[in-house]
Amino acid sequence: MRVTPTVDDFTADTVTQRYDDMFNPPGLTNFLGAVQVDHDVTAVRSVNFAPVSHGDTVTAALFVDGRLFRSFGSPVSVQWRPDRVVRSAQLGDLAITTTTATPPGLSGVVVDIEVTNISDAPRTVRLGLSVASSVTRTTPWRASIPPSEPNTLELAAGRAALLGRASSSAAVSVQGVDADDARVRGRSVEVDATIDAGATYRLGYAHVIAVAEEEALAAYDAAVADVPGGIAAARDSWNATLEAAFTPGNNEFSGHVPTLETSNDALRRLYWWGVLGVIWFRRDNPASVLGRVYDTLMPRNWQTTTFIWDFSLSSMIHALLDPEPMRKQIEHWIALDIHRHFGTEWQTGGPAGYWYSVNDYAMTRLVRDYVRWNGRPDFLEVKLAAHDGPARPVADHVSDWATAWERFRTSHALADYGEIDNLMECVSSYIHEVASLNAANVWCMRAAADIASLRGDDGAAADLRERAAALVPHVRELYVEGEGFWHARQPDGRMVPVRHCYDFTTVGMTIAADLPERQRAEMVEFFVRELRTPAWMRALSPYDDDASFSLRPDHQWNGAYPAWPADAARSLIELGRPDVAADWLPGLARTANQGPPAQAHLVEEAGDPVNGGAVKAPPQIPYMIDWSCSAAGAWAALVVEGFFGVRPDVDGTVWVESQLAAVDPGARLRNLRIGDALVDVSVDGVIG
């Protein structure tokens, strides 16, 4: 039984698509930036490595004998792995296979192209790659698509390559091929190849961006000189990174994650999926003013931005795998006004976007997880200044976040969390007084009370617990009796029923013990009846009045954001039904077959599954979904905190409420780091 994965373990199922199908092309990263392959067999897009960006420009489109490959309508098969994307197609008597990678240390991408003559006679073919360049150097990147600008194209002297030059800065791109007999014609790089029957012709393409011409040309020359070597280096680098992530004392991360021994293939697959989905967003880019950071979306949207909400949904993995950048990120957010943005842009450290109502809950969760998993109660005494006041202990900031809801009350007892953009963005009825975040306020005050007790402030702890207890009945006022879902109360007092999963997940994960058994059972029944699907879930019930409002699938009826199924399974456990969660796992594991989790996957009725797995939602309007999202860590937390039931407290106490009987009584976690100790965990609790 292998307990440390390699790139081979994450090989995605092959997806076959035609030009402009509702297909989300895979991305690649080498932790400096990101690239996305495009719909044809060679093209790439979104080649962005801060501080230089290309926007979402598509380049390296293939021409065969002078005709655009896409225009033939040939299907293209695509298979992703962490280190590469392999694409293949057949065009008449030519079989074309390409391998795309982002070699370590390169601000760019390489594509290895193999063309095989499958006829019984020699064949001469003209291959051309059409070059587009839109590089620019502009900071900050505070829009969903990175900046770009019109470029001029010119021959890169002494090379079969084109140099794209920005007008507003010295930024350049260099794109070309490694064939000695290749030529530049207009905006294309071309080569004529004579291929014997059954033989294969090989061609390498390299694309590099940089802040200046000399740097770009040097990097391009090194990359194009050995395209296959760059692809091999990407494989070796990714395997080393995966091994390091599971190894105590490794030299790549400031922590590590435990290894999982289990006979349950679904449990293992989802755990590894969650770990990979966080590693995927690591950025070690010199342009970052914060040092190492973790992006939120890639490869197309919001590069160089870390969202507080999404980061918190992977909080446990950040705390275990890389606590040092996690702490630095927390400290940075404390210094900003978290009620005025949804995250920060790491080239400047400045705020990005508008306020997300979840931020107080997210920040409380982040600090608590950092302290309890790393055994660092001393962090609570570190004095840090917020944007509007003197330096105070982190514990005081936690208390402020836990009680910030009181400032959002209007004429009712609960907090009003604003409008559509402050919450789900695509559910128009999920506004104002929602059950999820008001239940989270109960949890936050209890978390702050535990911290106050740890500091010896028993009076403050008692007060916070009393206020939390007093809030619970008001949260329960929002419940739709007998139905299992909740209302959103409007400023005028109207109670609007909203059948949304975020109430199910957050209420279940924060105040399940405060609900009567009947209500817990009704919530589970509602989830099974209206939200769960065989391999995924709906964020919003299709029976909800708002189901016709939007087709954006991260929060609507036609799909769900990647953390919602994981958190729904944890909610099921908290609501007393680990068996329902366990029965769902094999279907969910089928969805871990297309690379790291997307910003949303479509339910089976909305998109054809991929070998039984819920398909990644497409990027086109009106879906607007990126290929991957950093909230993937919720899947690893489902395994460690949900089924293994490991619950460390801020005072160092470790509780284990195992649910392994439902999935694999013989499962073990090895080398789980809690504070300074490495422990194993089984169905019987902590071992050693």
C-alpha cells in the first residue's frame, strides 16, 4: 500500500472535446505562475507569471498545410497530470500528440509536438504555430483577468522565434520552435516535415515572458534547447514536492500532512485530492511582497489574489502543511480592514474586491486552526495593529471578529449580512439575515470564549458563552418547520425560504448540538431529497424559487463549489448521520478524476459526467468557472476532522470522536502533527 502519491496517482481521465465545447481546459503551474491549455492540440492561453502578464490571450494555435487545425472540427483528447497535459488528435493520415509543461524555474511553457504518419506512404506536411503576444507589466492585478496590452511582433534575431514587445514597459515574450529548418513568416513559425510511413516527426515549442529582452532571450534559449528535458524536470519536481508534503522535516514546506493508510479507495482518493488541491496554489514568486503565498483560483481568473473565505475553507491543511506562510497571511489580513475587501493581491499586499460577509468567521477559524494544530497559544499574545487602532494581542482581534455581528444588527436580533455580492453573488434571495453566518456567530463566540479561558479571563469567557447561548434561539427562528431548510429574513421582517446548502453545511458544522433531534433529522432528509446527487450535489435546490435566477454553478441548482460537498459530508457527521456521508463517498471519489477540484462541478443533469464523475463546469458565460479552486483542502479536513474525528483544542487537549466504523475501521493516520508531537490515529484514538 503506497501512502505517498506521485504524479501518476493523479492522472486524470481523458476528456475528448471539439472546438468551443463547454469544456474547461486544464491548467499547469510550476509555483511561479500559471498556464492553461486551449481547445486545440497545441495552443496555450493565460500565460501569466507575475509581474508580467498576457491576460487571457491564446497563442500557438496550430495550422496544418496552411489551414487552421480547429477549422477541421477534429476532436481533441485531453489528459491532465500535475506536471503535464497530453493532447491528441487525428487529422486524416496524421496522428498528433502533444505534451505541455511548465518546467521548474521558467516563466513560461513548453509544448512537445509529435506528428505520426499513419498512412502507408511518405507524407510531407507544413506545420505552423500562430503567435499572439499581449504582454505587459502592470501592478496590481485587481481584476479577474490579469492585465494585457497590444504588442508589436518582430523576429528574434538568430532564432526561429518571434519576440512580442510591450509599449508601456520593457516586458517581452519570446515564442518559437527548436527545428533548425523552421522559419518565421508573418506572425507564424513554420516548418515543412517529410515523414515516412509509420514514422514520427518531433517539434518543440517554447514560450517565455520576462520583464526585459535580455532576460527573456536567455530563458527562451535554455528552454527551447531541451524541451523534452524541461518536461522531464517538471515531472521530477512535482514528484519531489508531493513526497515532501507527506514527509516530516522536509525542505519544501514549513510543515507536512499525515499519511493515510486505508483499504477504502474512495477515502484515500478524496484525501489526496484535498492535499493536492492546496499544494497546487502555492506561489514562490519573487514579485510577492508577502513571500510564499497561496492563490485562490487558476489558471484564468484572479491570479495573484488570495481570498480570505477560500483560504479558510482549507484552513486545516494550511495549518498542517505550511503554517509559516499561513501565519504571515493572517498577520497581514489583521492589518487591513477585513470589512472592505474579499482578499489581497500579493504583488502589492493591497486589498482586492468588495466585502465578503463571511470574513469574521473565516478569520476566527484561521487563527484557531493555526493555534490548535501547531500548539502555538503564544500567537494569541502577539500584538498586531489593525487598520484603525493600536497594536493589540491577536486574542483581542479574535474577540472583535466574534462579536462584530452585533454591529450588523438592525431591528432584529440577528446580523444583517447585506446584499447578493456580500454573500453568494448568484443567489438573489440569499441576502440579509441568513442562518449560516448567524449560526457561525454562535460558534465564533464560543471559540473566542475558549481563547479567553486559556488566557485566564474567565469573566470574558463566561460572557461570550452566555451571549452565544442567547443567540441560538434567534437563529432557530429562521428555520422552516418540518422542511429541513431555512429562511432569510429581510429588513422589513419578511421570511423568505431559501433551500441553500450553505445553511445546511454551516449550521450543521457550527451548532448541530444546539438543535433538537427532530430538526437534525429533517435537515438530513432535505439534503438527501433535494441537494445530494450520486457524484456531487446542488448548491441550491431546484425547487427553490431562485433557481431560475442564474446559471453560475458554484452556488446554484446546476452544481456546487468544491468545498460544499466536503462540508456537507462533515455536516452530516455532526448531525448524527456519518452513514449517509460514508455511502456518498464512492460517488464523490469518482469526481476526483479531472485534476484538482474546479471552482464548480456540474451535477449530472446539467453536464454529462466524465466516467461517472461530475464534470468541471465551463469557463464560458454564463458559467464563468475557473478550472481549479484552492478550497480543495476541505476534502482533507473531511477525512482528518470528520471521519477520523481528530479535534485538538487551543489549550492543547486532543479529542477524538472517530467515525471510522462507517468507512474503514482499520484506517490509520501516520505522523499527524499536533503541536510538537507526531502521533498516529486509529479508530481507538491517538496512538503513542
